[in-house]
Amino acid sequence: MEFKKVVRQLKGKDDDMFLKLSEIMSNIEFINANTYRNPITHNFSPNMPGLVRRTDDNGFVIEYVQEYFSSSVVYENIKSVLELLKRSIEVIKN
């Protein structure tokens, strides 16, 4: 289950926790993590530029060069995600 979906389900049930976790989702580090997640999740190595092929909503095949993420950018993103996880757990615990 997706973190954002779980947080949305809190609205009206636990508004205090909803607001605190929504604040985390608005964090630029969270937004960046989602940006990096897609290439990694779909088996594209984030630090290996290359040609990517996908089909758009109209059925057209689109090719483009994948954005390159240096290993230091990926590492910093992982550290940020772990810090966001820590903050999320603290919200849930309290």
C-alpha cells in the first residue's frame, strides 16, 4: 500500500496525525524521493543513463534518454528518506 494513500485515509479519522504526515509528504525530500523511486522501481539503474522506451496514453511509443542521477545524489536521497521514515514513526508513536 502506498504511503500517500494511507495518509489520505486518516483524514476524518485522525486529523492530527493526518496533518502531521501530510506535512511530511509536502517536504521537498519526500517529493524528490518519489521522483527517484520511479526509475529505480521500474528496473532502470538511476546512475546509468540510457535509452528508455515507453508507450504513452495514446499508444504511441516514446523514446528518451533517462535522466542521470549520480551515486552521491542517490545516497543523499536515501539518507533523506530514512530521516522522513524516522519522522513518520515519531508522529505515529506520539
